[in-house]
Amino acid sequence: MIESTEIVEKMTYNLIDLNRKDYLKNNNLNKNDIKKLVDKAYETQNLAEKELMFLLEQPLRHLGYLLKKADQKREEVFSDEVHLRAIIEFSNYCRQNCYYCGLRKDNQNIERYQLKKEEIIESAESAAKIGYKTVVLQSGEDEYPAQEIAEIIKEIKKRTSMAVTLSLGERDFGAYKLWREAGADRYLLKHETADKKLYYKYHPGMSFENRIESLKYLKNLGYQIGSGVIIGLPGQTKKILAEDLLLLKELDIDMMGAGPFIPHQQTPLKDFRRGTVEMTLKFNSLCRLLMPLVHIPATTALGTIDVQGRQKALKAGANVVMPNVTASSYREKYQIYPDKICISEDAGDCRQCIGSIINSLGRYVSQNAGHSLKI
Ligand code: 5AD
Ligand code: SF4
Ligand code: FES
């Protein structure tokens, strides 16, 4: 007589076996689909929203092929050259109240600072002296006089041969024009999220339409334009990320930056989970395949949540790093998100550190300005 326990055991084995077979079958199906879609993206630079969603839904451990093809595309376009952009965070004043950001106007817990015109120009000059070919002037949405910014741009252009990138948020269209005429080459203005509902939820008093119009206007003025997103904002879905990718493509951007959301204690989003390395890498690599010529940085935010984050991004389509050259005494006050790396280092330390990271990957630091390949 067969013991009942034996039957149960047998049934359980069969069940496990069946589930395992099903699992393997599904898994292989997914693997074939993944390969087909990645090949399609690699060859045509196009995927439909549903196809992007399917890839974004797969766990990173199944997406080795996606990352590999993104790295291959990066190499075909840029070979092993990595562009550095020196960032000067010259003011942490901000008139906006973005729900995720530590520099938001309502955060009373930070000491605000604003560098003087001459300090900014001198920082830029020292960045040029240590070999940088691009300087990024970054601030919160400060009301720094447009005319003074124009003078800073002119002076940097006069004293160095660096490209000048602005990352100053939304300003009136006249200012964009003035700065372009003063010699600015590029403008970074992330759209943050393509989902209007989410955009309006997290950007009180701001306009999604104006942001997109600004990007288009900047492009018309002859700026090389950069946009990008925060990965893992609360409420963000795979569908929204797919829309982000399609919007970036439609805007015909020259640069794209995506970093994980990192909750900041002095903001309304303090209790939400942070974005993941995995999703950031998936997004970056899809960007590389859909927009082969675009400059993609390995973001500092990714380096903040994972010590190997920037290296991982550089191996998944990224070709740019943006080291900080802000004077050390100001760095801790520019905490968009907490635990930002490079707070106690100075410009020379970061330049060296990044140089070694790039060389350790068998890549080299570019000696040119790294303008958009589209112009
Ligand atoms: N986590 C990650 N990125 C953030 N940013 C702002 N706050 C955060 C945060 N908490 C990014 C936004 C913005 C840039 C200044 O920093 O994308 O454009
Ligand atoms: Fe200001 Fe930019 Fe931070 Fe928004 S994301 S609060 S505009 S610094
Ligand atoms: Fe700043 Fe590594 S880049 S310490």
C-alpha cells in the first residue's frame, strides 16, 4: 500500500516539475523576444511604446544582450573616447519647489550661497587649466541677472577655449537668446517626466508645456540641447518611461541625462523608495540604441547609490562623465539629494579619480570639446 504522504510527495514533485518546465519555456520565449527587440532597436533605432515597455519590464539579469548592444553602439559611434564636462554649481538659490529636490524654495534647512561673477570666471579658468574642454554653469532656478550671466559667458569664452553649457532652469526667452548671443553653446533642461499628471504633481506652479517650448526654442536658437529624466519617481510606470524615451527622440536632443531618484529628508517625497540602478541602466541603454549619436553621461546620482554606478553606466551606453569643479567649501550646500559623492574632494581630486575610472575601463579622456555629433 502506498503511504498517502508518498502520494503527496509525488504530486508535489510533478507540480514542481511542471512549473519548472513552464518557467523555462516562458523564459526562453522571453529571451527570444528580448533578442528580437534589441536587434530591431539596434538596426532601426525605433521601437514602439509597447515594445519598450516589454524590455523595461524584464529583470536586468535577462538583459545582458541589451546592455552589450548598447555598449557596442557606443563604441561604433564614439570609439573609446569619453568626454568630461566640468560642473560649476554657482548658486543654490531656487525659486521653484520641485517635490523631489533638496534645493527647493521651501527647504529652510540649507544655507544658500551665490558665487560672484569673478569667482565663477576664475573657477572656469582653473577647470580649463586642468584640461577640461567643456564647462557647465549650473544653479537652481536663481534670479541671477541675465546680463551678468551673459558677461560671464563672454569672459569664459575670451579667456579659455572651452565650450559653455548652461543648466539654469527655465528663464524668459529673451535670456536664452541673450546668452546664446554671448557665446553659450549648449543648454541642459531635463523634462523630468513625460507624464503631464506626474509633472504637475511634482512641479507646483510650473508648466510642462513651457518646459517643452523652452527646449524647442533653445534648439531653434542654435543651442545643442539636453534633456533627461529622474528614474524611479514615485508613481512612475514602465509606460511613462517608454513615453519618456519616445519624447526624447521626438525632441531630437543632443544630450540625455538620467539618474535615479534619491529621497531627500527635507522634501515632501522623503518617505518614498529611491530609484534603482537596474532601471537606470535599462533606460540608458535603450537611449543609446534609439538615439545613437546622443551624448549620455554616467550620472553622479547613479554613482551615489552604487559605488560602481558610473562604471556600470559607461559599460551600458554612456560616453560622458560630469565631474564637479565647484570650490570644496560650497559643495555640501548643493545637495539636490543626500549623500552626494565628491563633497569633500576638490576639482583636482575628481579629475584624477575620473581619469582612473575611465582608464580602468580601457577608455580614454577626449581632448576635444565633444560637441554634438548632430551638428
Ligand atoms: N534625486 C535624483 N535626482 C534629482 N534631481 C533633483 N532632485 C533629485 C533627487 N532627489 C535632479 C533633477 C534635476 C537636477 C537638478 O537634479 O533631474 O533636473
Ligand atoms: Fe530648483 Fe531645479 Fe531643484 Fe526644481 S530641480 S527645486 S528647479 S534646483
Ligand atoms: Fe569626485 Fe571620484 S569623481 S571623487
